[in-house]
Amino acid sequence: AFESDGRVSNMTRVMATHPKFLLCFREFHNHILLGEGPIALDVRHFIAIMAASRHCCQYLIDIHLHHFRELGGDEEWLTNREAIPGKLRRLSIINSVLAYQPWRLQQSHLALLLNSPEDDNWSLPELMQAVLLLSHFHALAGFCLATGLLPEVDLKPLDGADDNVDEPPPEPGVARVNSHEPSALFASVVAKFVKDGRYISLPMLLPKRSPRQGAAANADPNDDLAAPTTPVANTHDATPSSVLMSPPSQLCANFCDDTFVGEQPCAFSWVDHGFELVQRFGREYAQLLDTEFQVITQLTYDFIGVIKDVKTKPVRSAIWHYSSFTRGIINDEFWYKDINDVLSKECKAFCKLLACEPERITIDDFSWSDFLPDEKIHVALLAMDSSKQASLLYFLRALQDFL
């Protein structure tokens, strides 16, 4: 990281607790931002800002504002919504849908971008790269907020840039992760861990697994397999996020309670369909993503807490499938009742917030005692990539229908 960037970011420091994943993550992250592709470099960072703004992730907004300005991006885009090219403004529709309601994405959404009456239509390769950016930074915002990353203090605003605005108080009853005290305290926990290494915790014993009792369709609604609560648009974002957010609306409903009837992409998988479709528009994107997904789903150290020689596949699989379930993906081959046998309610709540409403995460959500700090980071990485893959699958299915 230092060799390529000249610095080591706080995000890299935290992810470095799992170096094998960090390596493949950085390869995709750098390629989507700096590699070959039809979208200009400054616009890629602007799309990253759009995605991070959806979840009010000031950490990512600040970083990509810096790069956007460094690359000569149009400052007026950051303060005047009307100055943003119509082509990018229309992207805000699927930005909102992918962030909160990916199961509602339809080919009609894509038609507005690919076959607009206006002259500035998106090409298929451009749209593929744009959605890869959106899904990547939606999920990454979840990770950054879930691990309480501190701002990159060495990235000072460029001359003439001033993003300081007064922020109204949070809504009553809603804990804000980006309020000063919780954020500083939360980040200090992770920062201390990264500096000093492992904390010592009490042993965590996996409960005995009960016999398989059926898939999600037969799950007891009281067993905490419910989908996430309705995300609420935060209308108090600081500039430029307030400019980049679409007008406030009821962004989504519970997946289980949603009255929208659409085909479940159960038969549409990354391995059988998604990889090949991405590869048609960017061979390297597909290969790098596939490597990242394989590494995170197989990554294990064979211990949990201070207990060694533990087969962690049931736990990893439960985290992955539960996180994708909260994004509307149901795998008929997975027994969802098993989730409640291996994951605590606190762990499930953490995964659900990270995947669906990361802007609401506080230090209390990170403070469950089942796992050590680096294991919680592992959980966050699993939930992050599961969420990213789920969003991509809905987009790719809609794209296949469109084609």
C-alpha cells in the first residue's frame, strides 16, 4: 500500500489484519478506480462519492473528494445539483435502488440510462463500470462505518476547498455513528487493536447445532431472521453529500414485508451467470472480483476467540448467507435455520446493519463479546462482500433481461 500510494490509510491498516484478503481487495479496488475503462478517472471518484453519500460515509467522501479535486474535477458538481451532467444525475436512480432495495431493480431502470431520449446515453461498458463502482462503494461504506474508521488527517483540503458546514443534531432516538463522541470512541477501539495486536477475551463456545429444520421459507419469524428495518433517508448530510443524494423518499421496505412481487434470483448465481456476464464487458473485472469472493468465503484461521482447531465454515457460511438474505437473496440449498445455531443475535444485528443501514451503526453494535476484534473485522469483510455480490446479482439479472 505504501509503495503504490505513498501512505497507508486507516482502512488499509484495519483490513491488514487479514492480509490475504487485503491483497485481492486492493487489486480490484485500484483497478476499478485507476485501471482501463470507459469512464474518466475524475468521474469514477465522483461516482464513488455518490455511493458513499447514500450511506453518509464521510470517511470515503473525504478521500474521494480529495482525489476528485486532485484530478481536476468540476467543483460546481459538488455544490450545485443542476451543474452535474444529466447522464450522472440519472445514475442517482439506481444508486438509491442498489443501496437500499436491490431486489426492485428492473430492466426499466436500465432503459432510462441506456435508451434515454436525451443524447447522453450510457454505453453498456460504461454502465457496467459505473455499477461495479456503486456496488463496491456501497458495501465498502458499510465496512468503514462498521469498523469506525477515523478520518485521514493527512489528506488536507486543497487550496480554496472548504467542506466545513454546520450539521443539525440527529433525529430523536437515532444514534449517529458519525457524531463526534461515538465515532472517536469507536475508532479508538479499532485503532488500539491495530497498534497493540490481539485483545484477550473469554472463551467463546459454539452452541451445539440442532438438526436441520428447513430453509428460510419455513423459518420462524421470531428467530431473528427478519429482514432489515426500513432505511430512512438522512436529509442532514453535509455538502457535497446533500447535493448528491436524490430527493428524500421512502427508500425501501422490509424485504420480507415488501409488497413488491418480483422473481427471486435464486437460480441466478455469480458462478453460473454473474461472472460470465461481467466478463463480457471487462475480463479483468470479473477475474479480480471472482478471486476476491473466493478468498473471503474460504478465509479461515481455524479458531474462534481463544479456542483453537474450530471448523469455522458453518460460521462463515451463516454470516455470508444471512447478509445476502438481508439484501433479498435466498439460496434454496442453504438451511437458514442453521444461522440461529451458530450466530448470536448481536452478530446478526451487526451484519444486518452493515449490509442495509450502516449509517446507523454505533460502537454498541461493534461491542458484542463473541469474537475478538480481528474476528469482528473478518465478520465485517464477509458481510461487506456478501452485500456487494447481492447487489451485483440483481443488476446483472436486470441487465440480462434487458439484453
